[in-house]
Amino acid sequence: MKFNRRDFIKITGTGALAAGMPALASGAGGMTPPAGKTDSFKLAIAGYTFAQLTLDQALAIMQRTGVSLLGIKDMHLSLDSTQETINAFLAKADSFGVKPYGVGVIYMKTEAEADRAFAYARMVGVPLIVGAPDVSLLPYVEKKVKEYDLRLGIHNHGPDQKLYPGPDDVWEAIKNLDKRIGYCLDIGHTTRLGLDPVAAVLKYHERIFDFHVWDTDKPVKAGGCVEAGRGIIDFPKFFKTLREVKYEGTVSLEYTKDMRDPLPGIAESIGYFRGVLAGLV
């Protein structure tokens, strides 16, 4: 069964979301699988999506679009926050029906920065750090993973950075490390490298803990973020593959177009994802 973009919008009520009307009822984390199916992965939003908004604005958008899981970025909760500050943050998020699933992206260049990142994640109470530690720091980071029993998902940044540009670069750095060190696979940046993100899912899914998902208009460095479904990424194939490999982590929208007014694009993208899932067989 195939759906075009108009069908997706009819199914998900994306236009209503963009207009500020309540989101459709949905399952945990905001995914709406077809009747008779329950997806093991959950939809979330990566905190960098809200980099130019206040925390209250970010939480209101999540509430309006029916997504309950947030990846916390430090512009909204400093890495040096006290437990009291963190508790206040968590209480405010809870009042909007939002819960953190992880923290990051956190860069780590020194042992002190790694210590801070793991202590921060423990205080927030999440099981996952999305991070980008220097490769030379990985042996120390592995010790922290064992000490805290937390997962670290290394984020690939495409052609913009020399540190972990693509999925294979991450693998070369982590393949012999504790299996709690894996991926936050960014499929937009993977595509901008000219690579197929679905191939990376098939190859590395056992070590993928989180995805940053966004659509891009070109498979090159100059490729920019567009609303999901308007670019070149094959999202039906992507989500079908997640089901096939029985992926159990988070799928986090990271929308960086129109960052001062992201609600329409976020609503359209989330609605498109729900429509894709509803149209898959």
C-alpha cells in the first residue's frame, strides 16, 4: 500500500497541527503504528531543534505536536547545573507531559569534561548520553560507561567535522569497546556524505541507541535541512528497516530550518513520520 504526501497529511492532521490544534492521539513517544502493530521504537525531538527558543517555548511545541520524549541540550540545562536546578527543569518538563530520554550532544576533549558529562546524565536520570568524545579519550570514556552503567551514543556530524563524519568512522573507533558505546546515527549528515543511511542501519543496528532524523535536499555538503518528505531521504524504507531489525531505541527529529519559528516544520515532519508508519505494510 502506497501513500503520497497528501495522503500522509490527511492521515496525520499535519495541517491542523501547524494551525495550533491538538495533535492526534498517539502511542508512547508519539509514534502511531498501523492497526495491529506496535513499534518498539519511540519518536522524540533532539534538543538542538529548539536552540533559538526558550525552554517554555520548546515544551509547548512538544505538547502541541504530541511528542513526549526530549533529548536535553545544554542551552536549556547547563552541564554545570545543580541537582536543585535539574529537579526544577524536570518538574517543568513533566508539567508539559515531556520527559527526557537522554542528554547531548556533549563534546568531550578532556577527562574532566567526561567526568562532568557522566555526572550530569546521572543527575538528570537518563540512561543515554549522546556525545562526541575525542577518539583519544575513548579508553577513559569506556571506564566511565562501566562505572555509571550508561550508554554513550556517538553522533556522526557528516562532512562538516573531521571527528566522526560518517558511520564507518564511528565504528572504527568503537568496534573493540564496551557494547554500551554505540551510535546516535544522524541520517541527514550521513546522506550529506553521499551515503545510504539505511545501509548503515542494516550494518550497525545492534549498536544504535538513538537516531537524529531530518531530511535534506541534496546528498552533498551543501545539503540543507527541509521538512521531512520534501527532501531526498527515503523515509518509508528507513522506518520499514527499523521494524525489520526490531530497533528499540529513539528516533529523534532534529529540525534546523526556520529555527526561530520551527513549529510548522516540526508539525509537518512529525505528521509525515506518522503517515509513513500508517502507510507501511
